[in-house]
Amino acid sequence: MKLGRREFLASAGATALTASLAGRSAWAQAKEVEVGLLMPLSGLYARFGASARQGAEMAVDKINKEGGIKALGGAKMKLVVLDCGDTAEKAKSAAQRMVAEYPNMVAVSGSYLSTFTLATSEVTERAHLPMLTLSYSDLITDRGFKYIFQTSATAGSQATQALPTVVKIAKSAGGNPKKVAIITDNTAASVASVKPMREHLLKDVGLELVVDETFTPPLADATPLVQKVRSARPDLLFFLPTVISDAKLVLEKMNEFGMGQGRVPTMAFGIAMFEPDMLKSMSPDLLQGMIGSIGSWGSKGHEAIAAELKAKYNEPWVDQNVISTYADYIVIKEALEKAGKADREAVATALHTMDGGPSKYYPGGEIKFDDKGRRVNAGLTIIQWQSGVPVTIYPDNLAVAKPIWSKK
Amino acid sequence: MRLRTVLPLVMLAAAYAVISLLVTNSYYQLMMTLVLVWASFGLAWNLFSGYTGLISFGHAVFFGLGAYFTALGQIYFDLTPWLLIPVAALVGGAAGLLIGALTFRLRSHYFALAMLAYPLAILNVFMWLGYQELTIPMKHKDAVAYMQFTDGRVYTLLAIVMTLAIVILSQAVERSRFGMALIAIKQNEAAAEAAGINTLAWKLRAITLSGAVTGAIGAFYVMVLLVVTPESVFGMLVSAQALTVTMFGGVGTVWGPLIGAAILIPTGQILQAKLGAQFPGIEGVIYGLAIVIVILAAPEGIFWRVRDKMRKRTGGTALAESGAVSIPAAIEPASTSVPRNDGEIILSVRNLSKSFGGLKAVQNVSFDVQRGSILGIIGPNGAGKTTLFNLLNGFQHPDAGEVLLDGRNVFGESPHRLCAAGVGRTFQVMRPFARLSVADNVVIGAYIRAADDAEARAHAADAIARVGLTGAANRIASELTTKELRLMELARALAGAPRLLLLDETLAGLGANEAAEVVTVLRALAKQGITIVIIEHTMHTMVRLVDRFVVLDHGAVLVEDTPQAITRDNRVIEAYLGTKWSAHA
């Protein structure tokens, strides 16, 4: 098609007029809406970032296949993936680069580790860019920020929820834990988790601490630790290793002493003990029966996602990072529908005022954020290794399997 | 001169400021700030490690203390960083003084390793205190009063001011007695001590200053990052960052850290930004390889490499011309007979002993030295000459005995105090400050008796003239011949106006003619009233130089006599050549 000079000028004038009248967002609406994923894709935490990326890609695919953002005339979501590296400084730089290079981005999900999220949200807050995070630290939403939204229950909330929940699960499965043991290494995260348990959490639910052992990684021989546990015969063991080889030593020794495979119910902390990589160094038998408490997990109702994850990425199960990040983009989509324009301020307002009803992907609570940006009534998931797969056993409405609990 | 050196820096800073003001992309603004933060950190590290040569792997300890001090001060006391940053400098300085006092008893790699331990230990302390993650409270009101700017360019401008201040401070240090002392320590701590420099005191000053500057930079960094974790301020990589930018750019010069940071920081960022998402971790590989290649090609850093290249192109002719050494005229032939005996004893050694385990290196050595005379101490290898020397000049501590200098007991005093008392020395293995000019080498020895830099320069010029090196005064020590180096060392010892000179194998490695020239210079010095004690392995040239000999064997005095008597003494020949030869002599 050839345009004459007159027609060309006319159309150019018309375009200019439309643009100047409708502003920038009009342009954006006709094209794509940029959403970010700022996760560790290199370094120590790359595995977790990779899972989050899978969740994000699947969610954005689904949204676009189903017609994009309807309130924006079917605009497609465009996922921008950025690596926040493995340190707080790299995360800050990456966030700065993101806000500088993608001025039209309307929301972002990130950045796995609380430390990274604290750093990146300092930047997104100043850029007025809404950020959704699965990180637990209470500090993230204690700073009075207006553009941060915490979808998991905070660490403080999880600590108080987890123990009563585990006792409840035990009772429902016919157990009745009274005496408990702790085996922990002395790394910062483990020490921080154990401290409130020792101080009051155990007492609050009527549990008696009979063995309390701390070791320095790497562990050379787990025999003395495991012998202490055996002679005290606790009803529940809290196990907080950081190094996988230490975990393996203790679990092998417990198995040898006839306490493995859930005969002494064992609860581990942290997502690392429930990653597919665990099966590379440990047999499923060793892990059998181990319980974990986590912010979210693939559960009942997520079967389609699990199937797609398996087909597309060959991942055996849906972990926290996949499902929680997946959910983030569904929430962002809802916020865009509510806002009616591809504008970060409008999306932030929509997130603050949204009332999306019961949560479908995050455990418990609603799709609604309080003043601090915390998801209202966010719950947690209890998972258990059963036949080589960590399955959700709590809450009941999400559980895909019954808990296994040794009745002795 | 001041203006000439400061002006280019100010212009460079102004150019950087103009560029930073034109940058509107907030990410590039952050980069421009970070380049300066790491350049400043490199400069602060250089202020200590670059000049003293004591490699610190632990500067993160000062950085982190400054950072945490500023963060905690804001969180718990709501203080403004405008106040906290200067106080963080005091915190860093105090830490430097304390760490220096504890660690300076260690040397070279032992020191480096000990420094490595401080940040790693304190990192765990902050973990234990529960400060895994701190964030600076956001100020919606009074943002400027709390150094929280929405415009990233303000941080860049602040960083420019900070960097410029540190560069000017570094240059002031470099050009003063402070800097000369540090460079002397780097080139050779023993020589520096012998030249009258109180090395411990200067090193403490250097690490205190460096710690203070580092503390302030750490504090500023927190205001840029807004989040503090022990890893991000005390981590291994933080200390390494200072080393990397400085070693890459050039150690011991203010330009090194500036060049290093300007190249490495943006390169690392660009690699991470462009490749990080596609090939996670590849940026680390490329970055590491680039550093390896540059360090292989330019081991002392880019700055020195470029400077040496430029020197070679322009300075070739100048070197060739100034080779000649003029020997002072009016030298009379060596008198082989009369010792100048005016009876006055300047140095008296009584029953000096030193053992190393079971080995009696020096036992019951006694002798006197008359003012204005030349005493030669000779003996075969392993006779205990060098040990005796080290006892005399304070490098080793005697087990027993007395050393009287002008009747005052100086038994076991430290080298720099002996130097102040009028004892100068040279070394068997020459210890020139290789990168410095002859004049700069010598001036280090002059500070001991000079009130200011100008006076020290005058003393140095005088000393250089006395050994006949005036023509070579502006040459770099590494370009000198062995004989010239010997004379330069002599001048350095002379610059401190010693009454007594201890010379350790000054004639070693010289040809017959060269040795004769040096002997001429020494005799002239003796004539001017300087007492000389010289140890030598060989007797040959010494016979024409000294007034009296002390012959050592197995740590004890074998004979003490005039040269003529010594050469005929059977015991001496036996000690040198064995009994078989003494029969033929």
C-alpha cells in the first residue's frame, strides 16, 4: 500500500493527536503490559530462582492464551526476567537497572531470599513499582512501604502457626506428641528458628524438650547425636541442618538405629530439604516420613500446573517457588483488570483495595492485603516425604495425602 | 606546585560531575556512584597496604564497622548520617589502631592471614547479635536531612567530593615524611628502621588513617545500598574488592584504584546485566579471566605498566648521560701505618654474647673503637660477623654484655633509637628503595635530624655530594650499578649525620677498581671525623682501608691488631685457610 503525502500527513497528525490526548498508557494498552521477575538466577540460589521462573512463565502463558488483560483490550502480558544475583548488593543493582530500563513495567515479583527482597524493595518502593514477594521476613512489611505485597505468612506468623498445626496433624493421625528433641546446626538461620521454640513456643503447646543438641557443620559422625535421641525416645524430632551432607549422615544413622522412615516423626525446616535435588544424594527411603512447614506448596487443585510443569520443564513436583510465583501473576492480572490501565500507581491502588475472595494458589486466607501489604490470614502448608515425593498433608482442603505418623 | 598537582584532579572531578549530571538513567547513576565508592575503598586500602606493602586481606572489618555503626545509629537513635559518617571514621580509626597494635608483631604473609581473620570473626559476631538484615528506615519527611535523596545524582556528587578528598589526602601523605616513611617500610622495613624510622609508630598511624577513611566509606555505602547484611560489608568479597581494583589499576599510587574501579566495576555490571539471565554465572568467569590476563600482562597494575612504557619512550637518553660518578677530589693514598690515635673512645664493646639455641654465635666479644678511626671486623664465613653487627645496631637483642656509645650504655636499644643516637648502618644485601630516585632514597635517612621536609632535602643533597653521587641524584635506584647502590646506601646512612657508621660488607661484589673508588670515599669520610666500623669477608682491600682489625673466629675475638700485624699472624691465616697453609706462610 502506498500512502500519498496528504494522507500520510493526515494519519500522522491523527496519531499524534490520539497520543497526546490519551497519554502514554493508551500506547501501552494497544501493545503489551510489562511485568517483571527479579529472582536469583545465578549463584547459590539459582535453583530457587529457576523454579520461580517456571511458575512465572506458565502463569503468563496461561493469561495470554486466555485473552490477555481484558480491561486493556486484550493486551498481552510481557514477562521481563532479571537476575538479582546472589548478594544484597547485586540485587540492589539489578533492581535499579530494572526500574531504569523498564519504565513501563507495572508490577514485579521477587526476590526469593528475604535479604534480596529487602534490598530490591528499597528500589521498587522509590520507583513506586508494586512488588509481590514470597519472602517471609517480617521486616519486609514492617518498614511502612506502600508498594510491597507479602503473599506468604511472615516468619513470625509461621513460627506461631507451625507447632500447633503439627500437633494437630499428629493427633488427627493417631499420635500424641509430648516429648520432643532438637538437632540443629549453629548457622544463623537455624539458630534463629530454634530460639523462639526453646524460649516459649514448645511450652505454649505443651511439648517437653528432652534432647537439645547443636552441632557445627560439617558433621563428622552423627552417632552420638542419634544415640542421645534414641535413649530419650522423643515423640517428635525437630531437625535443622543446612548442609545436605550433614542431613544425610543423621538420617542414615537414624535409619541404622531403627528410628528412620518416620518411626521417630521428624520435622525439617527450609525448602532445601524438599527439593528434587535431594533425591540425587539420598534414597527416598531415608526421607520417607519427614515433615516440613513451608509458606506454600503444590496442592489439591494445582494438578494442571503440575502436569504442565512436568511436560514443559520435566520437574517432578510443584514447589513453593513455582506455585507462589505462578499465583503472583494471576494476582497482578486481577489488579490490572481492576485498575483498567497499565499504570503502576493504579496497579498498586488496585492491589491495596482488592478483595479477591479465598485464595486458590497460596495456602489459606484471602486475596486481599492489609495496610502493611501482608496477605490477610495467610496460612502455611505442611508437607511430608511420602514414597519419594513431598506431598501436602495440611491444610485439609489442600491436602493430597493423609499424614503418616508413627504410633509407636 | 600544590596547585599544579591538585588542578588536574579538580578538573577530572568536575568532568565526572558534569557527566553524572547529564545521566538520567537511575541505574547508570548508581553505577557512577559505586565506581567512586569502590575507588575510594581502594584508595583507603592503598593508603595502608599500597604504601607500606603489608597486604591487608581484612579491610572489610573497617568498612563493615562503619556501615553497621551508621545503620544502627539511624535505627536505634534516629541520628542523621551527616553526623554518623564522620563518627564512623572515628570508629574505623579506633579499630585500625587496635588491630594494628595487635597484629603488627606479625610480618608479610602472616600479617596478611591474620588480617583475613578479623572481618570473618566479626561477621559472625554481628550474625550472633541478630543483625542478619538491617534496613535504613525510610524518611518520607526530612529526606535530605537523613541523606535520602530521590535523585541518584546527589549521591554521585557526594561520592565525587569524598573521592577527591581521599585522593588529596593520599597525595599529601605520599609527598610528606609520612609517605616517605611508609614507602621506606614497604621497600625494606629493616633498612627503614636503620634509617631512623620508628616503623611501628608509622605503621600504626597508617592503619589508623586508612581504617578511619574506610569506616567513612562503609558508612556512605550503606546510604547508597540502604540495606546492610554482614556478608555485604564484612564478607571476603568486600576486602577482595579493595585489593582487586587497586592491584588491577596499580599499587602505591592514587591513580591505581581510580583506574581499577573505573574499568572493573562497570565491566562486572555490564557482564551481569547482559549475560547473567541467559548464562547464569558466566559474568564471573569472564570477569575472572579478564583480571587474570591483565595481571599477567601488567603484574604491578595498569598504571605502572603504562608509565614504564611512556618512560622508556621519552626517558632513554637522559639515563645514559648521567652515568658518571664523580669522586671527591683531594684523596690521599691510604696510610698503612699510623692509626689516628687521639685516644678518645667512641664505641666500647664489653663481653657481648649471643646464642641461638646451643650455637654460641658471639661469645664474650670486647673491643674499643677510637673516634675518627676505621675498624675492620673480619673473619671467615660463619665467624659471627653479621650477628655481632646486628647486636651493635639493635636488630638482634644481646644475651649479655655492654655496648657503650660515648660512655652511655645502648645495650639492646631498637634500631631507630640507635640511629637517633648517631649510629648509621648499611646492609650486606643492598636494600635500596627501588622505585624511588637516589635523592628520595637518601632523604629517608635524613628525616631523623630534620625539622621539616626542606631541611631533610638539604641534608640529603649534602650526603649525596659527600659520596660523589650528585650527578645521579635524580635517577631511579633500580637503574644504578652495584657500586652506585653501595654509595647511595652510604649516603642514606650519612644523611642522618651519624657519628658512627656500621658498614656491612660494603665492598662485596665490587671489582678491584670499583672497590678502590669506594675505599677512597670511605677514607675521606673518616677524615671528616666519622668513625667507621666495617665488616668484610675478604681481607684484601681492607688492608688498604682500615686502621685496626678485629679478627673473629667461632664467635670470639681471635686477634685485634694493625693491618700489618694481622696479615702476618699465623692464627689468622690458620682460621682462613686451615693449619696446612699456615705452615707455608
